Amino acid sequence: MGEISILSKNKGQGPHSPRAVETELITGALEILKSIPNLEIKQVHAESGQATYKPDFGFLVRYGQKKFKVAGEVKASGEPSLLRRSAAWLKNLLTKTKHDYAVIIAPFISREGAAICRDLGVGFVDLSGNCLLSVEGLYIERTGHPNKFKKPREIQSLFSPKSSRVIRCLLSDPRRIWTLKGLAIETGVSIGLIHRIATALENNLFAKKELRAFRLEDPARLLEAWREEYYRRAPKWARYVAKVGSVEELVTKLKMAAIHHGVRYALSGPSGASLISPYLTPTMVHFYVDVLKQEFLDEPRVDRVPSEGNLLIRVVEQENEFIGSREVKGIYVVSDLQLYLDLWAMGGRGQEAAEELRRERLQF
């Protein structure tokens, strides 16, 4: 399938550049389609046209006497929230261009992700062997293949409580070049653990060593790996209900109670993000504390509930969530990184808000 080579002729792109990874995904996905009996893949090419309506690539599908012009979009992750946006964009693209059909390509697409694509009328191919093509008399669906791209234990260990202190520091200044000693001093983590983290980062193409120093090579992918692990571990919040008129009133009462009783605190979630930019209209408060005192709870008169509620409290055990917190409009708010993680862990609208925060504040 020599046509694929035209997608990877950009000069100066290394083997692990985003363009090279994209080409690898396209090649693998088209090989899977090529293995389907009676299905031919032709004319694979980079798409031209206005950026607003320009997919990553295009190709021609021949099935018997039928021919279909297909637009393809490549995603490094098959997370449902990302698939929903991409599928909706591709569905709209089909009304603006001469393509007959559109597919999403990703390393792995779950049953939930497959249902999203199916509902929106978009196909998919993943490198684990799952696929869906459904257009004008052609219907091919293969599902149930397990994820071949589960994160190895080495990557998961990068986001343990102690190691994530280092990741947090690196992502707070992603362009900085670090020495191992300098990073150990900055984070308070042993030089031995710093060395193991640096090696794991390099092994997984997140960072690159330069003499006695190293720097992040792909902060965006590192952030995405962290958010997936953070979402999987789903931090537990204790739920409370407070009889107040508004979220703002509750935040003020909690702040005053924390000051009166010597409780360190920081706001997170939509209520924290709303002080920076109105991504979501908060209906509840996410409140980190260093210790949970009964007198602190008594002052704003909050009661523990098994579900629902308008106040979520979490006790910080290793101070990680407090790192980078700052005062915004008189209220302490967690760092942009922590806000991103907590918003993402909410799922749904929270993930949309997290991506807005990422574009406007993190910018990687």
C-alpha cells in the first residue's frame, strides 16, 4: 500500500513526532481494513481544502461494484468524550464536502465509543482489530477485541502519590530543562526515585535526556496519560449538604470557617474554575482540606449525606493537591493542573470544561 507514504513526507519529522505517530496509526488501520475479504483500499492521500473542513486524510473504498470516498480523522486516544466531538465534527464535514462517509482511527475504541460513532453515523477502525463501516449497502462491524494498548505498569507508577509530585512539577513548566539533582531539590523526592522517573519518562517517549539533564518531549501526551490514570482511580469525596442560598455564599462560609479553625483549604472543580473563567455554572463546591475538624463543619452547618449534596470535601494526605494553589478573588484555588484533573474526573461536561481550561490556561 505505497500510497500511504505520501502522508509522511514532511521534512524534519522524527520517528516519534506527532505526524509520524499519525502516519503509523493510519497505516495500521488501513492494513486492518485491507484484510477484510472483498474490500479494497485505494488512493490514500492527505486532504486539501479549507482547514475548517479538512480531515486528516482521505481514501477510496471499493466493495464489489460500489465505491465510496471516505474522510479519515486520527485520534491518539479513543476516549468517549473525544470521540463524541470528533464524530459530530465529521458528521458535519460530510454535509460540507464530497465525501460519502467518515471514519475515526484510534489505538483502541471501547464498546461505549463504538456506540457513540454508530449513533452519529460515523465509522471507526482501531489498531486492536475493532471496526465499523456502514454506508449504502456496505455493513462491516467487528467488536469485542481487547485493548492491545493498555498502559504498562511503568507508566501507571509515574502517577503514584510520590511520583506524581515530580510529574506535577514538570508539567508546571514543561519547557524547562532539568537536572536530576535540581528536580530532587525542587520536589523533595529522593534522587534515586527521580532517576527512575526520568528513565520511565524517556522509555515511554515523554521526555528526552540531554547530557546530565532532561526535558519533556511530549507534555500533552503525558498530561493525557495522567488524566486517564487519575480518572481510573477516581478520588473519593465525602458528600455534605448545606442549607445556603448560593454556591458563592457556601464558599464564603467555608473560607471563614477554615480561617477560624486553622484548616488549610483550596477550592477545586467547577466552583474553583468559575473564579478563573466561567467554563461551567457550579451547582456544588469541591473543597480540599488538610484536616477535617468537627468545629469546622459545625460553623457553616453542613450535614453528611450518602449521595447528592452540594458540598464535596476531600482530605489531602500528602499535600500534592495543594501544590501550586493560589489566591483568586480572595479564595484559595488549586493549581490549573489540579483543576484540569478534577474536572476531567467528573466526566461529561466536566471533561469539556477541562479541555477549555487546557486550551486557555495550560496551552499544551
